[in-house]
Amino acid sequence: MRAARLIRMALLVQSSPGLTADALARELDVSRRTVIRDAQALQEAGVPIRSERGRAGGYHLAPGHRTRLTTLHPTEAETLYLSGLPAALRDLGLSDAADTARLKLSATLLPSLRAAAESSVRRFHLDAPAWFREPSAPELLPELARAVWADRTVRLDYARPGRDGAPSRTVTRLLEPYGLVLKAGVWYVVGRIPAERPGGDGGDRGDGGDGAWRTYRVDRVTALASASASAPGAGERFVRDPSFDLAAHWQAHASGFARALLRTTVTVRLTGRGLRRLPAVADPAGVAVALASASATAPDAAGRVTLDLPVESEDVAFGQLTGLGADVEVLAPAGLRARFREHARALAAVYGAEPEDRR
């Protein structure tokens, strides 16, 4: 394990000269003292690594020195071939580039490693979208991906779902797109609201002030301007915050973002069977909130439990809860209850007579 860490440390210093002991400690998940000991071990092994003080200090290799530690282990080659997501690369318009890169990599591998790498793709496959959902790439995703790669500010129109059954409304945002995330077959863009420029158009800042981080579903972006005279600010390069970590940001904010999507609350009364089936039809984040808030609520005389269930909208709630049939009764809001009443009447009209009587 230490040998692998020493190799990684040498490669980190080679690829990023000037890394401090603290920075290397974070990358290697060890203490600062361990980094100092490992640097000494590398020196004793003949690797000319040195620590320099001052503003341009940190760890460096001797000028012109290149480590000879880049030969791939079979397991490393297998893992590298597994790192691609074919569907995601296709959505981003990068499948051809990925195929070319794999061919180049394969050509540089020893025959034994080439066989090991190719065998991994026959044994493992990642299918990112959820079940029963046909994946489709948002039309504007490739253009948005180009803006992410180039650190270009975009102006986007976003269809925001309405509250309490209200129709969606379109808002316009000026955004510095930092990254794209694929979650359960749905693409999201993570970005920052840019600082307002003196005398300039900072865009509609309804999602927060300067520097606010925001996440948007890409399939709800209805228009995108990455460079246009009619879209002030779009197309301009922004200075990326070097400390931003997309994976860490997503992990820290994903649960909050999921809860933020649940903008409406419906009150329902569920049978025991309906309560057991609820997680299969409703949003998991909403179900978790509802069950936590109702943990002390005892069933009524008929064994039914009343919950306040957060949902994305009344339309979404109708589509989800109809799957529970008579095991759920919607109590509020009144408009959604009326919608279920009409649905029940329509079903009664369909099933109130035998099939032969309806010919």
C-alpha cells in the first residue's frame, strides 16, 4: 500500500509541481508528517524530489527529470477502460473522441495488458438511467457542455414548475456553468450567478445574489445563448474558482436540491397497504420527510395514517398517487381532491357495466 502511495506522490509532483505538503496530504489522505517521510523515502530510492520554501515553493522534481513509473498494471488498465460512460459521452457529443482515445490507449498497451483491458468491458456495464424511463439527451446539452469546457458564461431560459398546481413559468438566468452531472438518467448543470458588472446587465438575479450557486435540470432549459449581442454577458469567459470541486459540491447539496424540487405539499390518508406501497410511487425524499414528520401519528380506528407529503406539483402528485388506487385518499388541497373525485367518477362509468353491455 505504501509503495502505491509513493508512486502516486511522485506522479502528483511531476504533473503538478509546487504542491505543498498540506496539499499532498489532502490528495493522498495522509498526515503532513507522512508526506515528509514519503518524500525522504523517494529521495533514498533515487527520485530527485525536493521541497522549496517561498511563494513559488512546494515539492518539485529536479529539472528535466521524468519518473518511469507510468507503466500500467493490468488492474489499472482494466479500471481505466471501465471509467467511460458510453451513454453520457454520446449525450455530450464526445463518443467519437472517446472511441479514438481508447484506440490510442490500446495501441500503446502491451498485448497482455490490451487483452486485460478489453476483457473488462465484456464483464461490466453501467446503465445509468432508472428503470422504465426511456433516456433522451436534452437538445441543448451539447452546447451547454461546450460552454462548461470553455468556461463561458451563458444566458438560459428555464421552465420553472409552478406551485400548487399553477402552470410553469419561464425565467431567464445569467450563469457561469461550472459542471454537468448525470443523476439517474437526468442531466443537471451546476453553476454560479456571476457578479454584477458596473453599468452592465447582470441578468435576472431572482435565484440569489452575486456568487450564489445554483443547480438546474438541463431538460427544462428552453433556450440558451452562449454568445449573442442580444444576450449581454453571454459568451464571456469567467475565472473559475480553483477550489471548486464538482463531486464534493454535488454530494453536499444533492439532498437539499432534491427537497427543493418538492415545492407543494398534499395531505393524504393511507391504508396500511398504501403506506407500504408509497415509497414505490412517490419521490423518496418527499416520502422520507412525510414519514419522519408522522412518526408519532397513530393510525385511526380503520388503521389508516394521515401524512403531509411533499411533492413536485399537483400534476405530479396526481400521476403518482393514482397508482395507489383506493389505498389513498387525498384530503388537501381541495383542487387535487376534486381532480381525484372526477377521476373516480370516470372510472366508475367505465367499470360500472359489464363489457358486453358497452358494445
